[in-house]
Amino acid sequence: ESALDGTAKCTRSGQCRHEAVLKYSSPFVPMETGVLDKSGILGTDVGSGEVQYITPYAAKLYRHPEYSFSTRYHQLAQAEWFEAMKKQHRDEILAAAATYFD
């Protein structure tokens, strides 16, 4: 269930914000097997104020824009995926958090 696809309502503002960040970040996250992308879901404590990718290699991939990432599965895959996602989806994330207060 996700508040972003209409199947559930957010119970907390942080839940909406975290779901939005994960949803919009996914196309930017480098993907070979899908473990890195899924680790963002597993590593995020809703309401904590941060999304954390918990694979041992997440930080290394995030911090090295000189790496050449495959775009086979995620065409926008790149280092610093959160920053790239924010440039395109900042307003949607803020709107998702605001839905909690509607």
C-alpha cells in the first residue's frame, strides 16, 4: 500500500515524504540486480527524516560521479541520485508531505 498511488492514506507527514523520495529517486538509483534500490526501502525508518540506502556499496556509488553507470534498467542512473531527483521532483515531494495535512 502506498499513499502515492492512492491505495492508502499517509498516517504521518514523514511517511508521505519518505514514500515520495523513494518513488522519485528510484529511476536515478544505479541498478544491476535491484538490491541497491530496495535497500532504500529497507533502510528507511519512516518519520526519521532521512532515507538511507543500506547496501555496503551504496555510499561508494553515491559519491563517485566519475563511475559509468549502466542505464539498462534505470535510464537516469547516476551518482548522487538524491540530488538529481530533487532537481526534478522537489515540488512533488513537498506536495506529498502536504497531503498529510489535507
